[in-house]
Amino acid sequence: MAVASRLAPSIATDLAFEIEGLVRRYGYRRALDGLDLVVPWNQRVAILGPNGAGKTTLLRILATLVRPTRGQVRVGGLELPSQASTVRRYVGFLAHQTFLYDELTARENLIFYGHLYGLPDPPGRADALLGQVGLTDRAGHRVRTLSRGLQQRLALARAVVHDPPLLLLDEPETGLDLAGIALLGSLFYDVTGHPRTVLFTTHDPELALALADRVIVLARGRKVFDRSASELTPSVLAAVLRGEGERR
Ligand code: ATP
């Protein structure tokens, strides 16, 4: 498979990632408490669940920013944390923080990250992405002068600057207007038009079902619900979430 071989030249795997018995503790608190999750390439997975369920912690572990306390995590067949530096090249991560430089312009930020990833033509990539996220007319504006939603659009562009096969998005709709939300789906394809594997968190059942093939609900650091999106409606999913919220 083309994407898998890009990620792990020495290991053929049909799985984007495999997680077994994942525990992440913060002091006495277990943010993740024995999570098992297998995701094949090209799947779009929405992660929902009450506040504090462990959603961000899961994304941060896959993004190699947090180490597991216990359990197995393999991305494209590569082990975390031992092979984190290889995995990092192939993962795009949108966090709650934008990771943008306030004093640089929108375009300069993307060019900076393009150089960091060793891209052949950072300015060309920056201009293409600015167009994709509707920021061409703001290319020369400093980040600190952009509204929250415009910064979120730029942060989304930054997350895919290196055209990663695996994209992790933490509440990507934050601050976006309807047009911004509509462009999210376009980021789910790489530059050749091949679908990326996407894992995104949201509190919005409608958005989850609009963008995902598969819906997972986390609660108390465990997977409590795992269904194909085609089997669900927003009201059924909302009822599942209300139930888990009450038990939180
Ligand atoms: P939300 O819907 O509120 O964004 P979440 O599902 O993303 O929540 P996490 O941010 O993963 O939840 O947090 C899971 C648990 O781990 C929470 O109880 C949280 O307080 C705790 N936690 C997360 N990060 C840290 C940290 N750096 N130090 C201590 N505790 C943490």
C-alpha cells in the first residue's frame, strides 16, 4: 500500500495505528485506562466523550508529544515512544494551541514550517495551502492581527504543510465559521488526492457524522462505544453522549 510504505518502508502494514492496553497516568489520575484501538489506513474516525475522557491525551500520544505510562502504541508499524522521531514526520497535529508565531505573517509561518520539514518548495506549498484555507488575501498579515477563526484556518494549514498520511485534529471546528467548517473535509485528502487517515475530536455529533466513517466514544479513559457512522444519527449519538456525561 502506497501510504503505508511511505510511512514505514521496512514494514508492510495495513494499519495506520494499533493501540493495546494503553494507560496514561497523571499522578494518581488515569487519563487513559487500558485503551484498545485499531485503525486501518484511510479511515476517518471521530472521537467524542465527556470533558476529561482522555481524548486530547490520546491524540497527544499519537502525535508523540506525550509518552504512554503503559501499553503498546504502533503507528504504521513503528513503536512509540522508541521510534517517535520517524513517526513525527508522517503525523500532522492540530492542537488547542495553534503553534503559530505571532510576529510572523501567515505566509511566513507556513514557509517556516515547510523548511522545518525539509520540503522542496516551501513558498509554493505555503501559497497553495493559503488558497486552500481561504487566506490568500491575508498572506502578508501578522498572525497577531488575525481573528481566532482565521488563526484556526492557518493552524489547519500548518498541520498539513508536510502532507502527512495521518492527521490528528483536536476540536478542529473551534472558532471556524460555516465556510471554515466546510473546508475541513478538503484537508482530509493529500496533494495527490489520496485520502488521509484522520482522527479528530469534537463535541458536535452532527459534525462527527458529517466527516467521519467511524465514531468512537471515550469515557473515563476507555472506549465505551465504537460504530460505523452510517449506522448512527446525530440524535442517537447525542443520547449516547448524554448517558456517558451523566456517569462522568
Ligand atoms: P475535554 O473534552 O475537556 O477537552 P479530554 O477528553 O480531551 O477533555 P484530556 O485533556 O485528555 O481529556 O484529559 C484527561 C484527564 O487527564 C483529565 O482528568 C485531565 O484533567 C487530566 N490531564 C490531562 N493532561 C494533564 C496534565 N498535563 N497534567 C495533569 N492532568 C492532566
